[in-house]
Amino acid sequence: MMRRVIVIGATGSGKTTLARQISQQFMLPHTELDSLYWLPDWKPSPLLEFREKVATVSAGKTWVLDGNYSRVRDIVWAGADTLIWLDYPLWLVLRRSLKRGIQRIHFQEELWGTNNRETWRNLFFKRDSLLVWLFKTHGRHRREYPILFEQPEYVHLRVIHLQSPKAAKQWLERIKANAW
């Protein structure tokens, strides 16, 4: 049985969507790490404050978190029993990130109750734009995650490596059928 789950993957892979589905299926509380990190005006939380927020959420007996923040990996991964890695091809997450970003801009969607909204500048033109971040991190995560999974502090994790949206859908259907 999954009680403490972290969903990781590239920007646009569907981490939050899958985390919400798991949360609903097993009636576990869900938190996006982005909601703990980002303050109004796209200001990041100070590191100690961010770590405290994450430690508080992950101290619970059950939870589903999603996000890739290496700054809190030691807290989240150590407390999790299950890690789900959405390891999708770059072309797919790029397409999804573009679509999501454009929709957020068009509908002026507020993110995480912070009054933050996606902008053309944030999506395309900043030095640390969402798309630049995707290109910088996609390959690195594919190289680093398998090595991290073997580290003594993380070998307790049940790692579920899903390489396509179809595989994720099939996995979710299996756990729903088996009440995993």
C-alpha cells in the first residue's frame, strides 16, 4: 500500500495530474512542492523556510507530493515509501509544456494561490524560463535519478518508472483495480 508518495518528472510530464489522481484514489492529502516554494511575484521561498514547509507536510503519516526540488530531496525521498518517475521523451514534455504555458497565459490562470501568472516572458524569454529549465534539466535528471535510486538513503523506495503517458494510464488503472 502506498502511504507516502512522491511523483517526479520533467516540467510538463503530468506530475501534478498523476499525483492528484493517486490522492483521490487513496484519499491521501496532496501538495505540489511548487505551492510551498513560490511566493507572490515569483519570489522563491528562502531555503530554510521552504525546507520547514516541506518537513511539516511530509511529517504526516500519509501524503502525495509532486516536484523535483533537489533542495528538499533528502526530506521528501527519505520520508516517501513510493517514488513515481514520469520519464517521458523530451519532445513530448516540450509539447505539453508549451501547450500548458500558452493556456495559462490565455486564461490568466493564477498559480498556487500566489497571484502568480504565467507570462510570455516567463515561458520563452527569461534566462531561467520554463522552456530553458526543461532543456537544462531533462537530460540531467535522466542521468542522475537512476544513480540516486541506488544510494543507501533511498533504497527503501518502491520506484515506479513510467516512460509514457500510456504506461502511466495503465499503471493507474491497475492500482485502481487492485486497490494497491
